[in-house]
Amino acid sequence: MASLPDVSTLSSLSAEEQRRVLDALFEPSPAIHALILPSISAASFQSYDELITHCQKIFEALTADPSQKTELHSIIGSHPRLGAKKVESAQSAAEQAQLQSGDATELAVLNAEYEAKFPGLRYVVFVNGRGRPEIMENMRERISRGDLASEERAAVQAMCEIARDRAAKLQAISR
């Protein structure tokens, strides 16, 4: 998606167009579609920030409900691994560009350690211009912390920070 439609038209768009918006803001995810699309069709939003805040509240509710872990982990798992060779969305590829230099092996090892420590989760962080050493240090800290609930909350927070950044960039394109 090269740009975003006017947010005020979101509720009147087709389900396919709404899915494309969610995919552009987050990542392609049937779990996100199933969870968020009904409320998008039933509500109006004044800004993309308001839409993302709405999504964040829904995602945060999942973190508080142990019966929703599978759905939550599916949503978090829609994000690509940091440093992955094949990244599906153009947004993720651009966001991770500064992570492509350096020792990819160490990042792969950290991804594996993270996923062993937190089965079902993927490490998600808002890279925001930070380089590989800083990101890898953050990964090590989060692995050492070993707190699944904190990781789930951190992943939701990062997903929404990424979505806000993407919305700002995609809206700038459409102006």
C-alpha cells in the first residue's frame, strides 16, 4: 500500500480494503483481521492515531486474558524476525535496513534464544533508527528478564509504535 485512505472513510471501505490498511499498519495477520475488522466497520475514527489506540486497547485486553494467549501470540508472531533474510512487508524491510549489516549469525542466535525462552512469541521492537548493537543488547536484556507477561505487553507496545510510525509515513506519501 503506497498510501492510506482518509481515515474518515475507513468504516465504509470494503473488508478487503480495510484488511489492506491493517496490513500496512501492522503486518498481514488473519488473527488481526478477525479481531479488529468488526469494530472498524462499526466505528468512525478521527485519525490513524485514534484507530491504532483502539487496536492497542484490544490487543492489551488479550494480554490480560490467559484464554487468549494463542490468539495474542499469533498476532505478535505476524511480525518478521529481526534480521530475517526474507521479510514479507516492504515496511518491515525498510525498518530493518540498518540491521542488515554486521553479524547476522549473532542476531539469528538471539532470535532462537528469545523464542526458546518465550515459546510462541517473536521478539518485536520499534527499531526507529537504532543499530544492531543496541537492538541486540535490548534482546539480551529481555531474554534475561524472562517475564512472559512483560514480553507480551512490550510486543503490543512495539507493534503499535511501529504502526504509528508507518501511518505517519504513509500519510505523508498521500499528501
